[in-house]
Amino acid sequence: MPRLPVLLATASAFVLGADLAPGQRKLKADIKDIAVDSTKSPEFQPGSGVKLQRDKRRDWLQIDVTFKADSPSKGDFIDALEVRFFVLPKSARPEYKKLFSATLKHVDVLKDTELHSAVYLSPNALHRIYGRSVSVNPRDLWVAVEIHAGGEMVGWDATDGKSAKPPWWRRTDVPKDSNTLRPKHKTPFAILWYDAYAEVRE
């Protein structure tokens, strides 16, 4: 009969193997690009008989990440992963020099396929952060993106400050805001380029 230490070691290996069996811990994500762009509110043509409101189209900032994820688990899809956005506006008004963050939970992520995930700063948010008269430069934003799955970070990238230690988006001594960044599906851009974006779970 095997001795107790051997049994324990075998049991530990079995448990670890079982934990890794779904392939979730071996999942890898590659961030291809982080794009920050200024864009106007989209304009749609309503049906006949609807009175048009000719309001001025206002400016938004779009933070769009292109990524590809893969896993050795069976099937064509990754059940779920999170894309975490961190945004630091360098020229913000003093009271809005904060670390803005948002987490998007994506489901049914098609493996080895380039997909997008995006958040936005609305016109009113930009007004609050920069003031009414400032023309916002997308390059003013530092952006970092982390992709998480199965409780682990499986990919990351940043537009600026990659070598900072600790990473600037993980500092604990700056004010934080997790309510201002808007996911694409909660903006007027929701229906645009729909198939290019990973599905979101509320």
C-alpha cells in the first residue's frame, strides 16, 4: 500500500490537473491595439412623419481595444472573460484628475478571432473633466487595458507609462471613478459595427 505522503502528493497533482483541465488558466489574450479617438454623436435618419431635431452633434471620446483570445479547451468559444479599462486624463481640471475605470464582461468569445471592446467618455463627462471651452485631444488620455479570465490576468497593454512601477493604473494614492466610462452598448453607438464587438453580459 502506498505511503501517506505519496497519496497526498498524488491527490494534489490530481486536484491541480482537474483545476487546469478546462484550459481556462492557459487562456491567453493578445491585445492588438488601443485606439483613442474623438467622434461626433451618431446621426440616424428616422422614418417619415417623425419630426427631426436638428441639435448640434457633440463630441465623444471612444476608447477601443482590438484583441484576440485563445484557449486549449474544447469548442470554438471562450465562455467568459473580462476587459478592464483604466483611463487617466492628464490635463483634467484638478477635481477630475482621477483614475477612471470600467470592466466589461464578455461572453461567447470566439477563439482566435480579432474582436473589439470599447468604452466612451460622453460629451457631458468631457465637459466636467476638461471644462466647457477646451478642445479635447485624444492623446491627453493615458489608457491601460487588462484582460482577465478564470481569476487571472491573461493579457494587458497600455498606451503610456508601461515601465512605471507600480503600474500607474494600480496605484492606490489617486482618486478613482468607476461610474463615468460608458460601455458601447449604453451609448448612441450601440448598434454600429455590432458584429465586430465581443458580446457583453450585463
